[in-house]
Amino acid sequence: MTGPGDGAGSGSGGRPGGGGLWAALGGLTTRGRSFLAAGIAAAVCSYVLGQADLLRVGLLLAVLPLLCVVALHRTRHRVTGSRRLTPARIPVTAEARVQLRIDNVSRVPTGLLMLQDRVPYVLGPRPRFVLDRIEPGGRREVSYRVRSDLRGRYPLGPLQLRLTDPFGMCELSRGFSAHDTLTVVPHTEPLPPVRPGGASPGHGDGLRRSPALAGEDDVIPRGYRHGDDLRRVHWRSTARHGELMVRREEQPRRARCTVLLDTRRAAYEGAGPGAPFEWAVSGAASVAVHLLEQGFSVRLLTDTGSAVPGPEGPGGGALSPHDPAEAAGLLLEALAEAEHSESTCLSPALDALRGGEGLLVAFLGGLDEEQTALAARMRGRGGAAVAFVLDPAAWRQDPDPRVRGAAEQRLQVLREAGWTALPAGPGASLPELWQLAGDPGPAAPAPFSGPFEAGAAGGPR
């Protein structure tokens, strides 16, 4: 359940499930089984020895654990639990708070309760709590925090509860059925408000214009409507159609951008929070969120040619900036589950980019000559293109000058094709690279001068 004023939480509740009364007998503790065995032994001895008083003692010892089992079995159905997760979506290394609540809805108090929530190991150790007896109609609340250094969607639950009777004769473990999901999204960095590669901003007079209240290709004047300005009358169309026709109003078309994320497994080396692929995912998220805030219509594309589903197209399309927070949330949740692809070629992405327009920002892994040629052809004729190249040789700090020369040559091929190509080494600062992409200066930066100084200094020099 979500509390008032919370705004970013989720919850779950339910009653613990389990087997029947016979299954509850398996919850007898060592003490309960000892009492039961002693009672049966005393009853047998009373029959053999003919001692009626010993039979009474035996019945008392045997019936006590059985009564505890019955009472605990009935009580467990009168205990409910809920979980509250705040917030349900966090960036990597951030913390979320999980609040657990146990309510005793029966008319009898509970015994000692041991509470345990099941969480994936990447979120930390499994939380365990010991609760004192809960009075009839009472409740207990406990909380713990989770964090992760890795992106992804992680299930929380089910909540497990162990109930104990006051005599310690029986313990029953039951699990609640409800789950919650914690979404860990990539970390995003604020970027300087520059125009990468000379791209136009999201709004302005320099953009192409489209007719209002019509599709992009429909430029036919429409019929006159009450209240239209007579200065907009299109007399030629009026004479042709025999009725009063007016010109459609024009409005600026929103600038578009495509963020290309190279997910090829063969293009990256290493794994974990500091791996180059994680840098690329975080960079793509930062650029997309930044451009949405700048008024761009953003489409996220991968090397497989698949796009993130958006509200402006069936099965995938551009994310609308009309509500940047909602659009950024959809994009970040999609990138939270971004994984390596087994593809070895960028041709599907090239096919998806054919006929596209607007700014193109690409995060590319290792490129050979063939993939460099394909990437060079991705740049459209009318839009700017910026490429951040994460060469594996730079990330493993290969000192071979021939390897560094080959990486520089591939960057030069992209630049000759019209790209603003920048190398991104280990420790590179995306805001600094973004600043260079917007104002590259009179000459392109040298990518690998010295022993990979670009990565050590946080950007190319």
C-alpha cells in the first residue's frame, strides 16, 4: 500500500499460506517432540504398570504440544503483512527504503514472531527481524534499506513469517504471496546546454514548419470556419473549389534526435559497474534525458534496429517531450534492462536510420574497418552527428602505438564522413565530452596522445 503524500511507493499485502493441520505437525520443535514422546511413553508405561496417575501425566504431556499446534495453526491465518517500497525506482548506488508491517487481526495475542524478507543478493544481505508478541488488533513495523551498483529489475519477496507459541512447542514458517519490484536505472549526469555538432534547439525559427491541425504531408488549405481571420483566405483555392478556403496556420516542428546505443557483446570488454558498456548505457541515458529537457523529441535505438516503445508510434517511436519527466522515466526503465546483444554487425541500425532526420548521438563500442564504414554511412544528410567511441584498447590501456594509431584512423574515417567523433576512455567525463561535441574548436582533439591521457584527464585533450 502507498501512504498519503508518498508519491513514489508500492506495497503488497496478504495472509500467509501453508498446508493443513497435518502439515503443521511438522513444525513441532525439539521441545514439543520431546513432550509428545514423553507423554506417549508415560501412557504406555501406565498401561503396562497399571498406574492410572501416570496415564494422566502422559496425557498432559502429549496433549500440550498438540494443543499448541492447533492454536498456532488457527492463529497464523489471522496475521497479515504488507510491504511498502519507497521509491520504487532509484539510480545505481542510491538507496530505497522498505517498510514491513505485520497486523494481528485475531482476538488472541501472538507469540514470538521471526520476520524475513527475501531479496536478491545484489541488494544486500537478507533482512531478518524478531518481533515480540503482538496484542489483539495490534501491529508492528520494521524497515530496512536496499541499494545496488548494477542496473536491473529486482523482485522483493515473498515475505516469510515464522510464528512460535508461548511454550516454544511449535514453529510454523509461512510465506506471503505478494511481491514488489525495485527498478535500478542508470546514473545520469547533468550536461551543459550546448548545441552538439551545430544542432538546432528544440524550438525556434530555424526549424522547419508544419501545418497545424494536419499531418506533415497534408498542406491543402482547409474550408473556412466561423471566426477565421479573413486575411488568411486563399483566393486561388477559393476560386477552384467554389467555396471560401483559408490557409492553414503553421507551427514549428519539434527538433528530433536519435540516440544510438551499441550493445554488441563483441564490442566491449569486461563487466561490472566500471565496465565500458555501463559507461555507454549511462551516457545514452544522460544524453536522452538532457535532450528531452531541451525540448527534443528523442528516439532510443540499439544496434539491433529496435527502438524503445514510445507514445508517438506503435511498437516503438520517439519519446515526446511534452512531459519530460514521464518520457525520461520510460526511457530509464528501458535502459535499466539493457543487455548485450549477440549481433556482430551494425547494419540493422543503419537500416533503421535510413531516411531519418535530426541530431544523431551514438555510443559505439569497438569498431573494425567494416563496422567503421557502416557507422560512417549512418549520418544523415541534413542533421548533425556525434559519436562517442569506447575503444576496447583504450579501456585496457594497451600501450602498443599501432593499436592506438588504428583507433585514431577509425575516428578520422568518422570525422571525414561528417561525424563529430570523440574517444571515451576509462574515467572519461561525459559533461566535458559533451562540451567538446558542442564546441569542438578549430581542430579535432587528439584522441590518444600519450599513455591514454584522454581517459586519465576525463576527456580528450
